[in-house]
Amino acid sequence: MKNRDQGTLAALQTQLREQSKAEFDRQFAEMNARTVAQMKAHDRALQTGLVAQLGQVPGPGGGAAHSVSLPSDMRARLEALHKKYQDDFNKDAGKTVADFQKTRNDLTERFRRLEGIDAGAQDGTTRQLDALQKQRGDLYNEMVDQINREVRIIAEKRGVNVVFSNIIAPAGGVDLTEDAEKDIESLHE
């Protein structure tokens, strides 16, 4: 039973680890995708901001920049847009980090609970195993005592004064095994 229970527990632990790892990998991939998207948005916003501050636009194919004169209201709108993108990026990055921390804390708590459950199950299994071993020992001792009583009764009936157990009788000795087996079997019929 202990081996079966330990096998079941090991299978459950493996399954839980695989599920947790899959969930962690999924959430990591989602957070990574959000972070990449936010970084791209941030880069676009940064480029827009720089254009607004410098008043220059990159040339075709990334060539030399040429100067652009922007009206002050357009420059103000671009700066406001840059600030909005920067604020949105910071807010999204903070949310992503907070989500990651929450997920990590949740997984850590789940593993702690599983360790507690595992320890409790092992303690229970150990107690059950100890109880079964004690029962087995008690039953074995009862059987040995019963056999010894039956052998003594048979020996007295035959007038045998000395009874040896677990040895080969010397020449002229009497083997009481077969008679003891019959008497014990008749008790259980």
C-alpha cells in the first residue's frame, strides 16, 4: 500500500509540476509579448518625441535628417502625445511587473500548500504502515503462541517431556509437526 500510495503521490506531484510549469510558461509568454509590444510603442513614442523636440524628420530609407519647422500648436500636441505614450508605457510596465509578482506569489503559495499536503500524507502513511507492522507482529506472535500451545498439548498426550522447535530431532526423537498441523487445522474448521 505504501509503495502504491507513494507511486500515486509521485505521479500527482509530477502532474502538478508539469501543470504549474505550463501555466508559468504561458503567463511568461503573455507577459513577454505585452512587454515587447509596449517597448515597440515606447520606441515609436520616443521617436515622435524626439522629432517634436528636434524638429527634424529622418530622411528616406533612414538617411540624413532634414529640418522641419513645426507650428507651436503641432509641437505642443506632439509633446502631449509623447507624454501620454510615456505615461501609458510606465503604467503598462508597472501592471506587467505587478501581474508577474502576483503569479509568482500564487505559484509559491501553491507549492507551499502542496508540500504541506505531501508531508501530511507521508505522516499519515507512516502511521498506517507502523500500525500495520504492529498488527502483523502481534498476529505472528499469536500464531507462534498458538502453535507452541498445541505442540505442548500433543507432547503431553504422547508423554514427550522435551520439545525442540526449528531443529532436526536427534535419532529416536519424535516429530510432532504433522500432528500439530492437524490439531491447528481442526481448530479453524
